[in-house]
Amino acid sequence: MDPDEAWARVRSARVARMATVTPSNRPHVIPFVFALFERDPDRVVYWVVDRKPKRSRDLKRIRNLLENPAVEFVVDGYDEDWTRLWWVRCSGTARVVDDARERHEALHALQEKYKQYRDTPEDGPVVAVDIATIDGWAARAPRSPRPSAAPPA
Amino acid sequence: MDPDEAWARVRSARVARMATVTPSNRPHVIPFVFALFERDPDRVVYWVVDRKPKRSRDLKRIRNLLENPAVEFVVDGYDEDWTRLWWVRCSGTARVVDDARERHEALHALQEKYKQYRDTPEDGPVVAVDIATIDGWAARAPRSPRPSAAPPA
């Protein structure tokens, strides 16, 4: 998958799943919603820690992140037609956003993407993932014109 | 979420995302299809490495797994109505299935669940994840009768 197509799929994905490494070297994975911020050549994904449920667990997650900030996340499309399967994977480094302006921009980007955040603005910590690499795969090439094929006899 | 409900959601999920830790202590995450095998009290998830694409990468993934066999995977439901969000997370230990009978049962379970595997049987390595813990969350309690609520004024 070419990089433009891979970024387009990250940009439009409504949910992704993020893996981190705990202090005891175990993998940890969560679904999360995010906004992709693109300031060429930098690409940053922002997510905000929910203020409502499980506050102590969320803070633990952030402490873990600061101890080993390596992050990988994946967006993918599942379809019962396995010729339509695809995924895009990004790896990068997480940090808690301290800068007030960057935090404002991140929350704005999240509210632009998710009306759910417009109804109930978040006040939890914002985490940025500075993306270093992107990699994508599709069972068949996206958008490419395919030769018309007769159904199997 | 109670354990029975959590297991039911793992059982019926068509896809999950699995996190592992690489030899350089970085997180790695992939979407995968799987079958849950239940022999009380043991629960094992099986997946089979695709034979077709990216064989060398897949073998690398297995080597990584054997070096640090800790695995966590998540199944989840995304919905634009965020009161319907949920996830179930399992952590466990991965191993390559060497026993011929276990391999046969695993491939059978995968073919029962996915007709796609009936059309084109897999011949790659089968990986088992012996599940140690399960944890689930739903934005609202599943299936529980809710008091009827008037819409906000």
C-alpha cells in the first residue's frame, strides 16, 4: 500500500487499537479514538484520557507510557470477504501534552472529528504519539482498476 | 462485565487485535482471526499463520513470540453511539502447537468458525494462546433491563 493511501486510511479511521509495553515487559492493548494532526513532515496522533471511568487505571496507563513510551497502533478493516482485508500500522513515541496551545489544538481536532466530544468536552490528559513509521497492507490493491472477471464456472 | 458475558463476546468476535513485545522491547500489534477453544477450566485461542503473504515476516513474528511469549488481545465494539462501546481483553502466553492432534483440533475449530478456511485450508504454523486473565468493560451494562428514561428537557 502506498504511503498516501495508508495515511488516508489512518485519517479516516474512527477507532484504532494501540499496543504498549508495561513495566514488567508485558504487552498491553486498548481500543482508542484519536485525531491525526499533519504538519508536514510531522504526523502526530492525539487522544485524550476519559475523565469519567476508571481514573486510577488510566493514570496507571499514562505512567506506564512515560516509562516505556514506545507505541504501535493499527487501523484495519475486517470483512467476511477476505480479499477485502487491510491494515495500516504506525509506530511512534508517546508523550503527555503539556503545552497549552498544543493541547487546545489537539482537543479541537478531536472535536472536529468526533461530535461526541463536542457534547461533552474532555478534561483529562492529552497524549500525543509522534509517528515514526507507517506500514500498510491490503489483500488486494486499493482503488486499482481490476480486470472484469467472469464468475467461476 | 461478568465473565460469562465477556467469554461470549470473545467467542463470537470475528476479529481481534493482538499485542506482543519485540526483542527490542517495542510493542507490536496485529489484527487476527482466531477460534476460542474451551475445555473447562482452560481456554485457549488458536490462530494460524497465513501461508500466502509475507512468509518471512510471519516467521519473524513467531520467533519474537517464542522469545517473549506474553500476549494480550482485545475484542471490541465501536459504535458512533458511545454508550454502546465495549471491549474485552485477554492476556496469556503463546506457544507454537507441535502436537498433531491439537493442531488438527485447532484447524478444525478455525474451519468451523470461518468458512473461508474451508475453501483454502491453511498449512502454516498454528499458534495457541493459553489465556490466563480476562477483563471486560461496557459503557453500559449489556442485556440488563434499563429503567426507561425521559429524554433530557
